[in-house]
Amino acid sequence: MTNTLSLLDVSQMRVKLKTLEKQIESGELSLFDRCEVEDEILELKEQLGEFERSVKDESGECLHCSG
């Protein structure tokens, strides 16, 4: 993913991820719907992982933290 995510975008993605994971856990989805939701979960996790890697340097320190 080449465009930069804002912290608000990341927060919304994490909320959506939790919602989708709850749908899977509910057991109420058809097989087709479950596969679609799992694909969306994997895509969100990949985007969040890319964000995490982009804000940390090689030492694991956050590049944008004030602390």
C-alpha cells in the first residue's frame, strides 16, 4: 500500500477488524459469506501490518512517538 494512513484510518480499520472477527466467531455466516469476511480480515491485517512497519525504524522504536 503506497498511500499513507492517518491514525484515524488505522483506528477505524482496527474497529472494523474486530467487528468482522466477531461475525466469524458468531457462526451465523454461510460458507461463502465466511470466506468473503475472512478475505477482508486478511486484507485489513496486511494493511495494518504495513502501517506498523512504516512507523517503526530498524531498532523497533516508533519514529513518530514523542516519548
